[in-house]
Amino acid sequence: VGSQVQQTLTLEQAIELQQELLRGFSDESFVKQLADLKRAHPDKGSTKFKNERQKLLMTVQSKVLPKFGFEGSLSGIMRMMQAFSAPHLVASEEITRVGTAINYILEAEPPSVDEQKHDGSAAGIDANPVEVAEPAKQHKNVQVSLVQYPEKEESSPLELEVAETATMGEVLAAAAKALGNDAVLKQGRLVRKQGVSLVGFGRNDPLGKRRRIFLMGFELK
């Protein structure tokens, strides 16, 4: 099967392929190796980091792609990407959702050693709730808009008021209070766009000058 090239994918095949990649990229061993690689190469634009990252991704891709008619090689990856550019796949919300989850895992910055010790986790998307912290005192408040990702026409941004010195964890805590639903602390992920990918914020990352942030993993209603 690996020597054959499948030029097209049905929606069901594409989703299944994505799900298998997501499972592989979410594996604890893979996540740890990726985090170690990122820490060893602070310059994410270096050729060495890109080459090492591609080798690591290939450990998953080379096993998954042949199941769907693509070679487990760089050539196979290119052909797979071409297949995913088909209109019926580009228009699929499910394809977008799973693709976003994959990008989030691959692009998110690894937690610090102290954070790992604190939450006991190095397995990709953090499943632990964000601790609700008291708002910073003696600092002015600012307005922040949380926007659903992927964006939906029927979904309105959630407007929050937080301290200008707030962390992203405190922004999520404010969202939980505004919604009256603590589930957003466990399920919600604050992200930003970086090119065609998404990059996740850590719970201790500062809000800074950002006033519009994407929320994924939790539906705003």
C-alpha cells in the first residue's frame, strides 16, 4: 500500500487520517521528545531545529500515511497536503477542528521544568484546570475580547474586564466567572494565530497588550 499514491480522500478518510495523526502526536513519548527538542533549540527558525523536528514528526507520519495510500516520506506528506486542499475538505468544520488541535500540539511552547513538577504533566494539551487567582490589585483594568475558534457567525465574543497585569490563567478564570461555568478552565485553550498555525498561551503568560484572544476547546454560547 505504501508504494501507491492516493490523490484524493473522502471526508471520512480525511478525518480518520487526521485522528490517527492526532493520536500519534498526542502520545506521551512523542510529546516529551518534542518538548525536549524545543528546549534544546531556542531558535525555532534554525535549520537544525527544523530538520530534527521533521525527523520526529516522520516517526508518526511514516506509520499513518501508508494506511491511506500515501508514501511514508516527505513526498507522501506533500501529496497528502495536496489532497487536503480539495474544496470538500477545506469546507469541513471537522477537518478544521482536528487540524487546529494538531497544530496546537505541535506549535505550543513546552511547559517549564517548574510547571511540569507542579502539574505532573508533560503530555501535550494540558488537561489540568487553571488555578483561579485573585485579580491583581492597584492596577487599572482593561477590556479583553475572547473570540471563538474556529470562528462561527452565530457566536459573539465574550467581553471581559481584567487587570492589565493579568496572566492568561487569570483571563480564563475571568471567563469562567463571566460564564458561570468552570468547565472552561479545563477545556478552554487561549491561542493566537501565527501564520497558518495556532500557538497556545501558557497559563503564566502575561496578557500584555493583547486585547483580542482566540478561545478553542470550549464553545461560547
